[in-house]
Amino acid sequence: MGTSRIDLLLTEAGDGTGAFNIVGDYSSSAARFRVLNPTNSSRAMHLNRLLGQIQNAQGTAPAPEKYGGITALTNGIYLRVRDSNDNVLEEMTCQAPVKNNANWARYCFDIRPDTFGTGDNYVSLRWSLFKAGSPLILKPGQSLNLEVNDNLSTLLGHTFVVQGLYV
């Protein structure tokens, strides 16, 4: 069967389809965007990196104490590995959620504000999961979940992609 490449957006469905732009008011009802290795899969997902981009309107420059260009989050963003019964197998944000741009630096060496002179402003990040010694491995039925319970409705864009291999 061999290996094949993984390039998937984190989505509400978890299979790369459906809503993927994490922009909305999730303050009264938490949202989960994920990538899921289906229970009927015969292969594991070896995830090497997580890439994220937070898009803000022109004039709302990102700063360390903000999330993107908006006020810091109240509850924050958690990244968790869950099994098919929704049990948390791994708390990747170590019970310390990401509430502002600077918090991403706990997990991602590569984080930067991007301004291109004109137009919207961005925060781009790369979490090299394999740098911990091996890729993050999702067995069949497991999922990587980005969980948020805050108001992100004023962001213009907020997306995450995983890259890796099916093995």
C-alpha cells in the first residue's frame, strides 16, 4: 500500500470537507475543527507539521498581546488528540491554551506577523510536530482537534492545515 502525502485543512467534519474558516462567535458554544483518521482506515496518519494563518483587516496590526489583530482570547485555543469515544489522549497545549499571538511561541518556533505593505495583515505560524522526536501519529479513530470557545467573528480568516504521510 505504501505511503501517501497528507495535506488537509482542519474542518468541522474532520475529513477536509465542510467549514474550515475558524471565524465566528463560539463564546456560547465551543467549536471543534479537526482532522480525523477514520475508524475504518488501514493506515496511520503521521502528522509532521501544523500550519496556521490568522487574517486581520488592514489597519489591525498584530501584536504579541492580541490574537491576530483582535483582543486576546478569554478562554483560548486548545489542541487535543481524541479517540473515537471523544476521550482526550493528549493535551498538546499542556493545559495552557493559546490566548494571544505570543502564546503560540510556546509551541511554534516559527511565528511571524506578515504585512505586505497594503491590504490585510496576517499572523503565520508553523508547529513542527516531528521536532519532538517523531511525527504525531493518529491511529484509526483518532483525531487532532483545535477547540475554541471565544468570539472570533471579527477575524477575516483563520485556518490551519496539517501535513504528513499516511503510513
